[in-house]
Amino acid sequence: MSKASIPKGTRDFLPSEAKKRAYLFDTIKAVFESHGYDPIETPAMEHLQTLLGKYGEEGDRLIFKILKRGDKFKAALQSGNDFADQALRYDLTVPFARFVVQHRSDLSFPFKRYQMQPVWRADRPQKGRYREFYQCDVDCIGTESLHAEVELLQIIETVFDRLGLSGVEVRLNNRKILMALAQYLNAEERLIEMTVIIDKLDKIGLRKVCEELSSIGFADDQIKKLVDIITLTGNPSVLFESLTDTFAQIPDGLKGVEELQFLFDMAKALNIKGLKLDLSLARGLNYYTGAIFEVTHPDFKSSICGGGRYDDLTSLFGLEGMSGVGISFGADRIYDLLEQKGLFDQNTSASAQVLFANFGEQEVKYAQNIAAKLRAEGIACEVYLERVKMKKQFSYAHAKNIPHVLSIGSEEIGGALLPIKNMASGETQKLSLEAIISLLNSKNDH
RNA sequence: GUGGCUGUAGCUCAGUUGGUUAGAGUAACGGUUUGUGGAUCCGUAGGUCGCCGGUUCGAUCCCGGUCAGCCACCCCA
């Protein structure tokens, strides 16, 4: 007999948790759909080649690979390599790019899709980090319009607003500015190393950032120029002006500034709040080419949402000129944060509104009949399936948080009135079926 | 992949300066004479004290290893 347990970094969800998760997913989904995004799904596993090389060196290491089976596995054993040909998806964006290329003739562009599915990473689990977790992606692909970015900003604001979570910070930057920065420092080939380091600015502080830059060979004057830029703060429009001066000779930089300026202008026009320009925001995924987003909350250590624009992702699968932008909500982290802040309580309830308690087999049959009528009226209800003591049946209703118990005994069979107990008040009243239906329906409306 | 902390009942934790029958709370189950729940009361059950090895007359307690969990780094949702 093996011990009952699940793999590291995975979780079971009890009914109370699963209901809260359903509420979270439903809320996010409703916002996505209200902006015209359609759902898609892709398989849990992809060809290993589809995923490899898309997430950087670190990312490749964290991909869960699936062992070959049978003769192919034996052959791999003998050669000592190529043990895997498939892998669990690492995120939803790369499979989405694959999907778009593969099904391009069935899609009309710009294509707006959402996708809420689990992804897997062979990371070491810790607070806010799981090996299996859900991402809720929205992407708009096939347009370069910056209005797509604006729409994502609206979605972010609406989602957290509906979840009742205040205080979220949406940090914004643009990869073109980071590229320009590398050019400005004559360090274009160090772009990735550089961005990884400056991304840590708010975490490790300016001094350590300088040390790290120095340790990978940046000269002091380069570091100074860089620091002067990434530590710029204040009013975005003033900031944009000074960046425009700095990047006067660098087209990428000017473009990036212009794009950011547009987003901030639009956000102001649409009254989107909580936006913050952060020139040190880099994000690890290397396929981003334009706007990059990251959403954080002061009470949570890691980001709860992130994304950006990618111009060339589909070209990895043979389709050029397909720019897209998307973000991903980290459902599990958002769940943890909502739980931590006690924002779930008023939003979840019992599945059934009524439990039918019974005194025997005949009564169960009778109860099933009435239950079917209630369900036809849109009232969720449940029949206790066997004859056990009333105490046990009422305890069951209590444990499941079912607000009403309707007892069926020999007296009730064929009778006009049914005793329905309100579990919160403890009061029992005898009502006709019609009265019960209208009582429960009136509660439904709220 | 690197480092730190922890590992006693389903859960939360006591405890033994190493000594023979390891405790509590809570949850579960049952009972208070079979038509009524939510911390009324009573009772029952549940532990190879993570696993392996060492020291010792003796280890749940000390030491080593191992596994697992948590936290941090890396990286990320």
C-alpha cells in the first residue's frame, strides 16, 4: 500500500476551495468575454521542440519533459540522450503561437482569444510558486494597434475591480526602450544580461545592481549612464521628454517612448488608474518586443499578472508578420492574495439550497419527486440518499452549509404541507410546495 | 540548481534534561431510548513520535544519512 500523497508543488482542492476558484475563474472569464475574446484550449503536452529555446536557458531547465516509451526509450538509453520527445506546457503563450500558425486558415484576424488552463514548471515550490498552476491568458494577435494594449489595461483594471482587490499596481515599460538603452551604452549584445540585472532594481537596490553590472564587465561610465536613466522618476510626461532627448539618435528608443506616451495618454483619457511607469521593468521572457506589463500588489511578494507585446513569436513556427500582445493572470497567486485579504467570504455559497431529510425508502422516492419539481424551477436541491437518523441528516446539511432542510416522513407523503426548516434561524414552517418555491426563488433573485 | 528551518493522532501542537502504558485541543464516529443541526454532556476510535543506520543497558528525544514539507536565492504566474 502506498501512502496517499501528491507530487511536490501540486495541490488538491477541497469543495470550499474549488468553489472559490470557480468564482475566481468565472469572474476573469466574464471580463475577457465582455471584451469579445473567445476561448480556446490546447493540449497539456506539446512536442518538446515546440517549447525548447523559447524561455531562455533557465526556462528550458524548468520544462517538465515526458519520457519516451517502449523501443524509443530503449534506443535513448543506449545512445544516452534524447530521452524525451514531448513535454508539459510551460506557459500558454508559446502554445498559442503554435496554435495560431497551425490554424491560421481557420482564424480571422485580429484574433482575440482567452485560455485558462494549467501549466507546469519544474521549479522549486515556495510561497506563491507551484509546479502546477493555472494561467488565464488573454491575447490579441494580428494587429499592431496599441489600442490592443489599452484594452488589456482596461481588462486588468476591471478584473481586479470585480474581485474587490484594491491597491494593485500596474507597472509598464517598453522593450524598445531597453533595446535603445543597450544601443546607447554600446552594449547591444548584452541586452538580455543587462535587462535581467536591472529588473532586480526594486528588489536588491541600486548598489547591488551596479555591482552585478560591473561584474559582467560593464564599465563605470556605462553603468552611470544606465543608472541615470532607469532611476528617472516623476511625472511621466516630463520623463518622456528627457528620454526623447537621450534617445534622439536611436529610432528604437524614440518609438518606445512614443508608444509608452500613447498608452499613458489613453489611460488618462479612459480614466484607467494605478498605472506606473517603471523603466527598470524588464521581464525575463525574451520574446517581448514592445510594451511589457507587470501587475503587483503591496501585500504580495510576486507578480500576479504579466505580459507584453511580441512581434516575432509566430515566426518561430514559420509565420512572419504576426504581431500580438497578451497578458497572463496568475490565478493561483490571485487566489492566495484574495484569501489572505479575506475577499472571498461574501462570494461563495452552498451548492444546494435545500436538503430533503427522509425517514425511509418510501420517503426518499417521494422526496426525489418533489426535488425534481424544485430543480425544474431553478432551485438547486439535494436528497439525502439513505435512511439514517435525523441528527445525522441535519448535521450533514449543516456541514455543507445548506440553508434549508425539508423533512419527508409518512405524514408528508401525499399531504399538502411540507415542513421546511431555516437552518440559520432554526425555525420550521409548514408550507405548500408553491409557497416553498416562491420562498426559495425570492432568495435566488438576490 | 544553491542555502536555511521543520518533520509526534486526519488537522493544530504539547511532551520526555534519553527510561519502560506518548498527551491536549479540534475534526471524525457513536450514545443520551430511533421526527431535527450549529463548541450541552458522555464515550469510541485514531500514532512503527517521517524513514534508515549509529551511540547507549535503553532513543520519539543525541549523532549521521535519507526522504518530505516550508522559506529564501535563481527565475517566474
